[in-house]
Amino acid sequence: MGGKSKSPVAHETFEPIYQAIREIPQGRIATYSDVGLVCGYPRGGRVVARALRVSTKEHLLPWYRVMGKSSGSWAHIAIRSPGLASIQRQMLESEGVVFSRNGKVSLKQFGLLQLL
């Protein structure tokens, strides 16, 4: 992703989040709140979103495996940029993740926490 902040303090603080994102297996997804929960931040979806916003290419994150939570057991692409949203979908589909007709992904089938 990559944001404007180059603060080493922010990146040190977010390193556990970055590590959790790196560990999402190919062909699986996690919601922002799932990653926050795994890192000890209950209801920490916004913290995870912030960490991704300030990440750089050097972090080598599979950012596209993190999605927004929809109702029930579905996830959706939360990126508002049509170009990045399209890239995210293409990357996930290349790993075998299947989208429903309305553009959502089943957490029951592809969600990371289903493995735990």
C-alpha cells in the first residue's frame, strides 16, 4: 500500500501487525478486525487499517489479503480507490479466492480464523 508517514516509531509500533499480515497464507483472507484480534487489539480494525496506510513496499506485506468485514460471515474490499480495489481482487483471485456475484468473499470458506 504505502502512505506518507516515514516515522520509524510508527513502523516499530505496527511491526506485530505487519508480521500477522505476513503470516496470512496464500488463498486465505483476514478482516482488519481479525488481524487486530490476533495482535491483541480487540476491536482493533482501525489500528490495522492505519498500519497498512503507513506501510511501505519495504515491509513486503500481502496487503491484499486483508479485507473489510461485511454482515454475517462475509468480507468485502474496503479500499475506496477503484484501481487498488481492482488490483486487490485480481491478486486474491490469482490465489484461488472466489468472490460472490455481489463482490464479497465467504469468511467460512476463505477466512483465516477458520483455520485456527
